[in-house]
Amino acid sequence: MDGEFNKIMKTARNQKITLKALVKYRQVCNEMFDKKIIIGFPLKNTTLSDKKNQIKNFNSCLDKFYKFAKNHNWIDQSKATYDFWNEEHIC
């Protein structure tokens, strides 16, 4: 999460409202983690690279996605490994 948070902070310097919200989000997550309300930070708003590092069975999940997508031709599989924050494929 640190990589994503730092990237947002760098690209959003002039957006004070956004930054205040992100800082507040980070503080609340840290407090909930310290109080053992949550056991980890939510995966929402993290980069795909971060998710891959946090999820032990990421490749297994990706394989299941591809198997599911083969049966549903409207799903674009080409973006499955694309990390939009870092603008690169992770696999």
C-alpha cells in the first residue's frame, strides 16, 4: 500500500481535498489495524502489483479468471495482468 499511497501523494500535490481524504483514510486504517479491528489493509485502491504481493494464491486466482473468461467472450482478458497505476503488465 505504501507504493500506491506515495504515488498518489506525488501526483496529487495540488489537490488538497483529495490529499486530506487520503491521509485520513491512511490514519483510520492504521488505527483499525493497531486495534486489531482489521488484520490487514483493504485491497481496494491498491496497485495490481501490490495485490499480487499480498495474495498468496494470486496465480491460481488468475488461472481461474482465465478459465472463466474463456466461457464468456465479452470479457477482455488482455487487461487481466495490466497494472493501471504503474502502466505495465505484471506477468
